[in-house]
Amino acid sequence: MGRGRVELKRIENKINRQVTFSKRRNGLLKKAYELSVLCEAEIALIIFSSRGKLYEFGSAGITKTLERYQRVCYTPQDNNLECETQVNSWYQEVSKLKAKYESLQRTQRHLLGEDLGPLSVKELQNLEKQLEGALAQARQRKTQMMIEQMEDLRRKERLLGDLNKQLKLKLEAEGQSLKAIQGSWNPTTATAGNSSFPVHPSQSNPMDCEPEPVLQIGYHHHYVQAEGPSVSKGLAGESNFIQGWVL
């Protein structure tokens, strides 16, 4: 005896409905797998239960199959429609930018004092307020920059003053050390401090020193005159004493 035909309608019993879903879901997944293996078909199967749980099967991957499906279903008509929509959007954007550019140019001319004829009294008052506010901000910024520059110059002045003081102290210390070295190497000061004998100052010219006595042998009255006036006088004084000596 064969099975009767099952009426296709919602199963009211919750448990029976869940059991039927599980059985037929597994059968559907099994059939999809068998079809992909037997016929080398690319199959993607997505199932959501009544509770929102996802069940899926993809012989080549769900994402890859869906991308292929979108490429196949993307008709040229849709492409033309999208291009037209994009062109309209660009045209609206260009129109907005053009209007904004013209408004900025008109405002710039008004700020420069040009094309003021079409403006009303209220617009002129607003323009005057804008100019006064801009002038006040410019003056405030100028004052701030001048104060900052003055502070910077004062800081540099303090640094240079400190550097000058350091250099002055260094020069004074070097001068004192140099004086101490000169005092330690001065012969007059050193001899006067360590000996009771008088110290004669050194002669500035070595040629002015007294000559040594000269011995003249024989009766020759001629002698070689040495250079320098002091040497000649010395030799002339000593000749009378040493004449008459004979070898």
C-alpha cells in the first residue's frame, strides 16, 4: 500500500514542524552535494530557519558563486541607467560648485569696495560689520605678533648679557693669572725678595761694556781699531801701560 499524497500547508504542531524541517533540510543539502558531484555543477544553497539560523552549501564557495551570479545578472540596461544617474549627480554637483564660486567672487568684490550699487542699506551695514570685525582681528593679530617679537628680543638680550658677564669674568681671571706668572718670572723682584746684594740693571747695548786690556808685543805703535767708540777709547788708555814689552 503506497503512501498518500501529503498536503502542502503549514504544519501547526511546532515539534512536527521542526522535525520535518530538519529532515528535508538534510535531504536538500545531500541532493545539492550529489548534483554538484555527479554533474560537475556549481551549486550554492542558502537556508534560513524560522528562528533565523543560517544553513548553507557551496560547491565552489558561496561568495564566488554569488559574485558570478551578479556578473551574469548585470545587464547593459542597468549599466546605462546607473551611468545616467551618475551623470545627473555630477551635473548637480557642478552646478552647486559654480553657484558657490560666483557667490564667493561677488563677496570678494564687495569686500574690495566694488559693485556696491545693487546692495541695500542692510547689506551695506552687514558688509561694514564684517570689515570692522576683520580689521579688529588683524590689529589683534599684529599686536600679538609684536609682543611675541619683543619677548623674543628681551630673551635674547638677557642671554647676551649673561654671556657678556661670563666672558668678562673669564678675561679678569686670565689677566690675574697672567700677572701672577709675570711676577714670578721677574728677576728684579725675585732677587730683591731672596738676597741682600744689590742688583745692577742690565745694559741695554752689549757694545757699551768696558773692554778687556789688550797686550801689545813689540814696538809696533799701530793696532787694529775695534768697532765702536767705547772700545777705541779703552785701547788708547791702556797702550801707555803695556808698551815696551818685548818677546
